[in-house]
Amino acid sequence: MRAVRNTEDGVRVVDVDDPSGPGVMVEVASSSICGTDLDLIAAGLTGFTIGHEFAGLVDGVPYAVDPSISCGACDQCGAGHTQRCVGPHANLGIFVDGGLCDRVIVPSANLVPLSPELPLEDACLVEPAGVAWHGARRATIAPGERVVVVGGGSIGLLAVAAVRHLGHDVALVARHPHQVEAGERLGAQRPAGDYDVVLEATGSESGLSTSAQLARPGGRVVILGVFAEAAPIPGALTLMKELSWIGAMAYGRHDGVRDLEEATALLASSPEIRNTLITHRFSLEESQEAFRVAAARFEGAIKVGLYP
């Protein structure tokens, strides 16, 4: 079968053996490229199939896939915080084979049922929407609080959609004009003044600095951006404003409900979210060009989809 892998010659579609082993076989129908995928490629990592945002069919039934495989036995898993698993765990598409391919085997517990209102070709958004939804829930936004998202990539824009879905107004700080426009389509306001809650979705030092500047005294900042090493928190503003910094890692459960299930409902509720986020669509054979476009955010890409 076909699989997308990083090679000595860059991203290529290669022939690999069909997957085998315990679990259920997913016939992949849609997948998308994450910034983490771009980071793995830039780091020169090879030897596994890329992709952790994907959906497909199991015996003709549509599902999105939770790529995080937790142990299910530690205290964190038992409490529903599978993203904090301290036992043996893995993540499909990160050092182990993922979903940018024709077929992949996943644990049955990692299947996320889809509603008829969410087309399978857009269900690759469930995973990143789950990240954004988890962050918005971690923020514990109270009625009347002012909220801003810093970062206009896919996670930032999905955070805008999540906050709006929870019933709150939200502003957006974004670098590129097409990101600002996309945010406005999703109901984001232009930033003005300071905020009770800031969702940082850039994973950059400048994003942290902007977040601290925008937070009002006593405010809280939810870190959705990924920092491979130390996150340079602005010390002076943190102390003077007594800011609270809250980590938000992937997704788990809130009130006993999976974040990914609620993310599925979020996406099913609004075609505008899906149409705004997926800006480019390619066949699996066009993966090399798809990754080039995904890396060139200044050219207008937000989320790039790939389809076997």
C-alpha cells in the first residue's frame, strides 16, 4: 500500500507492507497536515508513516481516529486524563506509523464515531478541533469574561470556534491577513484592551510575550502552542500582574465526555468552520506539494487536507 514518509530525498509516497497486528483496520478517507508533522520533517526524522489527523471507514462505518494510545491503567487514565498518561503510551504518526496512508490499524477504543452532519472528508479536523476544545475548556471561561486568542493557525482558529460555541465573545490576534479574515468568518473580533483569558496558540516566544501583554492583572493564559524546550514566560509581567499560566495538552475527558466527541459535534454544527479551515486539498500522490503548501503559511494555507 501507499504511505507518506520522510526520506533522505524529502517527503515521498512510498510502498510499504499492509499493516498487521491487534486492533481494527481503518481505510483512511481523509487526513491533514499538522505543524508537528512539519517539525518532525525539519528535524530529519525518518522510518515511520507521518500523520496523526485522520479519519476513515471501518467495515463501511465512518470514524475519526484518536491517535493517542494511552495505557488505560495508570491513575491519570483512570481519571479520564489520558493525555497525562504516565504508563506506556504512544502517538500514531509520531515515531510510529500514522494515518497518511491507505490503511492503518488502530485500537478500537481510539475510534471516534461521526454524526451524519460531519462529512468524512472533513473529519480529519476532529483531532485538531479536540486540541482547541480541550484548551477552551481548560480556560474555565465565566460569563462576561473577555477572551482573546493569540495565533491564527488552525489551532488558534479552532479555539476561536470553540470559545464561540461555548457562548462567549472572542478576539483574535493573527499575523497574516488571510488568518485575520478567517477569524472574522468564525466570529472573532479585532483585539482591543486587555483580557481575562488569553489562549496562546503560536508556540513562540513572541506569542507568549503578546499573551502576557494582553492579559489583564489577575488574568490567566492557556498555553496551546507546543514548545519543544523551555517556554520563555515573561517574568516581569507575570509577577506584576500575578498572571496564571495553564497548560493544555491534547485532549481527554471533561465531565466524563471525550473532548474529541465534543469536537466532532462542534464541527458538525457549522459547515463554515470546516470550509474556513481546510484551504487546500490534495490527493495522497500529491503529498510533496501538499507539504510545501502547508509550510508556506504566508501563501494562504491554514489546513491542508490529503485524500487517498
